[in-house]
Amino acid sequence: MKALLSVLILLTTAINGWAQIPNKIGAKPEELAAMAGRTLVVQLDPIDPAISASILEAKKKDEAEGFKANYEASQQSYLDNIQAAMKEGWVFNERVEFRTPEECKELFLRKSPDHVVMKKEMYGGSEFGNSLSASWRHYAFPYGVTALTFYRTDMVEVNNKGALRFEGTDFQMYMFGDYGPEGKALFSVNDLVITLKQAQKALAWCIGVEKPEDYFAYAKEQAKQNCQQLPTKDLVMESNYTYKDTQESELLEVYGPRLRFASHEELGTIYRSGSATEVVFYSVPIGHVSGMGGESQIAYMKIAVDPSTDTIVSGSFPMAGGGVLRTYRSVDAKALKKCK
């Protein structure tokens, strides 16, 4: 663990310790804009018993059940809440459908020019549509990062055996969620609504400024551009997520009286309320760092979002003077305090 922390502290110089979801957006800005005219198909992947069984085989006995339970709870939370979240939060496509993996594969095989498939995937997983994917390994080792990925159904290769070949996504979005140990990644309606709304803000940015880059690039630019808005509002951070011996009182001392702490659920409620007086501060997983001893740790960016406009007004970013871990440290409060 000491080796890992050393790498985290020196992250600004030890770039080789950093890995992020590939940030290439496959569709050009004009192609992203044209995607709005297609039917968006949300792929609903059921809990995969083969993945559950593989986790039990890969992990130590005292950890395996926890990782297995978290994988199953994570996928179920997505299945339970994505339809309500899409109804509330998605406006980019006028037509939205929900289909099984088999039905989505059929769209790809016939190269439908009328559909875009949105899928919840874990970075590092294997071929799209393959039930026994490599994604279970990310519940066995602590560096899985989940994203919503978008694929035009007529732009995917099909080999002579009828297997799908994906070179990359047309668009992708990191997922807001309730993250924790042993692969915990739960997605409430609150989490999915903010994920979807932020995805559309990034889409509009890619189309409008002709920058086919990922949400990380969008968030950094927006945080810099809108930073002056943060001091005019109250900041709400998630409670009970301070780093080791860091106390919430220390963060209050660094940032000032316009900071308060709330539960993860309350953060989502504030966001969905469209509050014009508060800004919510979220940690979003974007990749991982690897320690010299072989340890791996999920890396997060932390962003402050104005619920009234869905605008990112500040942030704490890895390799840019901010923290790396899910938890809050004084460095995160200092990064926000720079906004004037």
C-alpha cells in the first residue's frame, strides 16, 4: 500500500502509473449530430451467472462473495432504474427503445442505418455481445471503470462467422454512481439522470465546438471556463468520504463556510431539483493508477455541477493539482478554493 500511495503522491510526474478509458470518440461531430435522428436502443444485459461464477473462482474466499454480490447488485440497479432515468433525462433522441442483447445484435448483423445502441460496459471487457466477457475480472481486481457506450448499428464490422467486431465507440460517458469497496457500483435513478444529462452536455460540446473528445476533456475545459460561478453558491460534498484521517472540519477550514456535507442520495435529490443556490460535488471514476508493488486503484475526477444549468463550474482533476482517489482530501478543497 505504501508503494501505491507513493505513486499517487507523485502522479503528476509518474504518468506511466496512469491509465484511463481510451478517450477517442469514433464519430465525427457531424456524425454525432446525425445520431439524434436515429432511434436510440438501450441494451438491457441481464445478470450473467457465468460472470458470477468466475468471480467466485478468481477471488479469495473471504472476498469473493462480496465482489459477486456487488456485481449482481450493480447490474440489477442499472436494470431497475435506467428506463425511468431515460424518460426523465434523455432528449437527444426523439425515439428510444429498450431491447435484449440478442435483439441488439440482430440490428448490428443487418447493419441497420436507423439505430444507435447504448450499452453499459466495463472498461477492459471483451467483444460486445459475448456473454462470458472479460469484464468479470474488474470485479476481481479493483480497477473496473463503467461507462455508457454508444454504437451506430451500421458501423460495426461482422466477420464471416457472424461475430461482431468493435473498433471503438462512437461516443461514451463515464457513469455517476454510489461507489465503494469490493467493486461496489450502484446506479440509482438520481445517478443515471445526472449521467445522461451530462452525456448530452458533452455531446453538444463535441458537436458545437467540433471537438470529438471524451467527457474528461469536456469537464476540464468547463471547470476552467465557469470557475467564477462557484463562489456565488453553496457547495455540497458527500459525507463520510474523507481520506483516512482527514476530517470534514479540515475541508471546511480550507474551503470556507459555504461548504456542507450530505448523503449520496441527497446529492442526487439536489441535482434533480434543479437547485439554483447549491452546487453538488461528485467523484466520477475515469481510470486507474498502478503502484510499483502491482497494486491497482481506481482513479477519479471530482466535479462541481450546478443543478440549475447542468453546468460544470469547477473540479479537482488527476495530474492537474487535484486528488486521485474516490475520497476527499485537502487538495480537493484547495483546487475548488482557487475559483474566484
